[in-house]
Amino acid sequence: MNPITKTHAEADAFQQAADAGISASRARLIVDRDLCAACGVRGGVNSMAWQLGIEELEIVAPSGSQAIAVKPPKSRRK
């Protein structure tokens, strides 16, 4: 996860699921705002979903819904 995403509500929702021992191959994340760049394009939500074992995540946002195939997070280049 990136440093911006960890302070967002999406991170809290995924942390609550992890704390409760919840994992699933498919999940739905409903948000009241479209994902910011850190959570969306830069992969913050994908990374958190991958950590919970989610393979397919449906994101429902004000602009519409989309399903994403969750992929392992990209590692940083050294």
C-alpha cells in the first residue's frame, strides 16, 4: 500500500475486514467518492484487496461501478 492510501477510508474498510478474519475470492467495495489516484491508478485498493486474497473486486462509486481483476502489487525498483 502507498502512504496516501493508508490514511483513506478504503484502507480502514480493508483493515476492518482483515481484523475480522474475512477473506474471499470476490468482494464489493462501495464508496461515496470516486477513487483518488493513490487508491485507484496507483494501485492502493488493488494492493489491499490482494492482501486479503480477493481475486475480483467490484468498486461501486458515484460515477458508476467497475470490476477489476486483482493482481499482485508491483514491487519498487531498486
